[in-house]
Amino acid sequence: MTNSSNQKTVLLKLSGEALAGSQEFGIDKEALTCVSNQIKSACETNSRIGIVPGGGNIFRGISLQHQMPRHTGDTMGMFATLLNSLALSASLESLGIANQVLSAFPTGNRIPQFSEQKALELLDQGKVVIFGGGTGNPYFTTDTAAVLRALQINASLLIKATKVSGIYDSDPEKNKDAVFFPEITYSKVLQDNLKVMDGAAIATARDNNLSLQVLNLFEKNSIKKALNGEKTGTLVKPSN
């Protein structure tokens, strides 16, 4: 068992869209390899790493909100996150990164169910822990699941890995004059309605003094840089 007292614990929120790469949906092999190599690089910092993947590359329930109940779409989305979790687990295993998937809800004997004790034990053993299934409840996003799991494993930092280089006052892909924020507070994010995470996730992170780093997943070693305290992306602070 590793000595966790001197280790940083971090929770990585990984969007499902990142795993789709240039594809419209599904899991792109090159994108999955890129993500896995980023995590492997991050493991070199001797940090304890948890991961919450989204499922939007496989299914996004809100797109069918007029054809099915919200809770049905959300439940389908939770299963989609498990598919991404298993794919990521296999990819990390191929790189020699010991890991374990935990599900927020029972899956028979296929995937162990999440508990705080089990997650902390696995992290202490030096394994990357992948939290699938969201919160296990409908009406909550994987952003909220990421904040929840970060607090449950006593993470000092939540990293949201995206396709852009941090937080802007508008979409930089649509507005070339978008203003970049190297640092910002949660209150400012909520006040300006910046689309970083859903409001419940932002408020929970703020109220529990959890720092958030938003960065570009496809920038080389961006996660490792964040763990080493180097400037990358946008740091969201609980207060000024």
C-alpha cells in the first residue's frame, strides 16, 4: 500500500465527447489512446487519481426529451458512462496502468459497486479509480457526479478536461474575440452564467471549497502540468 499522506488526490472529469474525437459519436481509438496517455503522464506525478467519464458520445438523453421521460433518458446516459469507463479501463490496462471501475449502481457481478471505503482503499493501493454510472440517480449530470466523487475521495483539485483551453466569456470557436480567464471565482461563473459546469455542480464545489481547473485535454501533458502546479487552462477558485 502506498503512503497517501504526501500525495495529491485529484478527480478528473472527462467528457464523453472527448472520447469521440473527430467522430460524431462513439469511441474513437486515437482519442482514447490520447486520453490514456495523458492519464499515464499524470500518474508520473505520484498523485492519487479518480476519473468520472461522461456518456454524451454514446447517448445524450436530453436530445430525446420530447420522446421519453427525463428519468429514462438519464438512466440510459448512466449506462453509457459505464461503457466509456470499461473502454478507458482496458486502454489504461494496456499501458500498464492499474485501475478499477466502480459503478454507482449494481450491475450484478460485472462491475463492483461504489462505496467511499472501497474507492479510498483502491486509491491507497496506487490504482486509478474510474467512477461510472454518474451519481446513480436521474436528474443529476456527470458534472455533479464529478464534484460529489471529488469530495468523497477528499480530492484537493477537480480537473475538467475539455476541447478548449479553459474558460472564456463566450464560445471561442464562435467568437474570435472571446476573452480568456486565467483565474476566476465560482461566484463570477454563476453570475455571468458561464457554461463551465451545471449550476448545481458549481455551487456544490464552491460551498465545499473545492478548486477546479479547466483545461484542454488535447494539449500535451496538460493534466500533468496542472498536478505539478504549472499554469495551464483556467483555475476556478472558491473565493477571491
